Amino acid sequence: MSDVLAVGLMSGTSLDGVSAALVRLTQPPSAASLVAFHQEPYAAAERGQIIDAIARGGAKELAVLHVALAERFAGAVLQLLAKARVAPRDLAFIASHGQTVWHEPGRASLQLGDPAVLAERLGVPVVSDFRARDVAAGGKRAAACCSISAGWRT
């Protein structure tokens, strides 16, 4: 039996902030337990920048926001790990949903928060783009990304 620590990272379409959960995964049997949780609300300016990018952003604005959100996510993970007294090197991986800026069921989905930036800042492998993979596989619901990360398809 082996245990690993991982972080799940989410920023929802409500644009209320960043949520990070540190979990212990045990195999076999497959089980997950919550170790620590951290949530940071977006400042009004951050929320406004995301809304503007969704409404009017071009490639440059979206690219800059993609990196800025990854930096924000990295900060949230570091806060979570500090609260739990866990070092980034102790993580097996980070699962980052990203910030949804566009979701059209059955057609396309775009999440920002560059996983490469997140991986570089924390030195931890990052898995991401769950919703896009679900849409590519024929999924249609916004919540499908969560089931894909668990290994099911909706």
C-alpha cells in the first residue's frame, strides 16, 4: 500500500476565487482523504480583469491572464502547503482545473492558468485541461471535468 499527497486546484465559473485541497491518496484500495483546504477570494480588480478578458479579450489579454492566473494559483498552493506544513517536494502532483473563460457544451472549452508556469513555480508535475478532454470525448456538462479526473466519462 502506498500513500501520495496531491493538490486539487479549482477556480470556478462564479469567479469567486481560488480553492486548493491537499489530499492523501491511498492505493490500493483507492481512497482519498482531505488533509487541508485553502480558499482565497479574488480581489475586485482580479475579478474585473477576468470578466474583461472573457468579454473583450484578444489573444494578448488572454495570454497574459493565462500566466497571471497560474502565478495566482501557485501562490494559493504555497499558502495551502504552509498551513499544512508540507513542502512542494512532498507532492506527487497537482491537478489544476484552471479558470473557465469559455465553455460551450459539446463544442469547446477554454480554461486559463498555464500549467507549465504552475509546474515551474512549484517544481511539481501538473495535470490539467480536464474539461477540454471531456468535450473532446463527447462530454457535454460543465461538471464533467470532475468525473474525468476521477476516470469516468459522462
